[in-house]
Amino acid sequence: MGWFEAAERVEQVGEGVGQIRRIYMPGMDQAVEEKLLAIDEASYSYEYEVLPGAMNVMRDYRVVATLGDAGEGRTQMRLECSFSGVTADGVAPEDMIALMQDTYDAMLDAIAAEALSRA
């Protein structure tokens, strides 16, 4: 995730399915930890969960990312996210959806910019 400027530091623990990625964001003492659950090379997709912890206020938060053909030599990335509830008092699920939508939009913009810079 070196292309994502919003992350101060990213650490990878392990390799392949089961690996943990720790993402340190500005102003956060602890990392958001993600665990890789599956990779499907045939469908160009992977699945991960955000592990419970102080930096994750969503229960059972999972993401499936899939690459697909967008035509005209372009690639589309689709992110499907789900969670079963919010653990922080005073935080509405709608607030978390909006926050994550903004975060993923910024990440997708960063991926597109990085891809274009290498084209």
C-alpha cells in the first residue's frame, strides 16, 4: 500500500492466505489490522477481514476486492464490504458506511493515479 499516501506506515506479517497487514494512519497509536482470508487468481479477487481491536469499531468487517474488464483496455476494481454492527457508543452504522466509502474512494483514486503514472 505504498501508493496510499493517507497511510503513514504499512507492515506485512507473514505470506499468502493468513497474512496480516497492519496499517498505521495519521494520529492513530495502533494499527488497523487486516487478515487475508482468500485469494482467487481465476476471478482476480481476494477477501480479507479487519480484525477486532481498538482501531476497528465494526463487527465482522469483511471486504472482497475483485478486478474486472471495464472495456477499452481498462480495468475496474469492485469492493464489496459488509459488517454486522458497530461497537463504539454514539457511532451510527450509517456514519461508518460514509467513512469507509470516502476511504475506499480515496484508495481507488490513488490506485488509478499510480496505474496511470506507470502506463
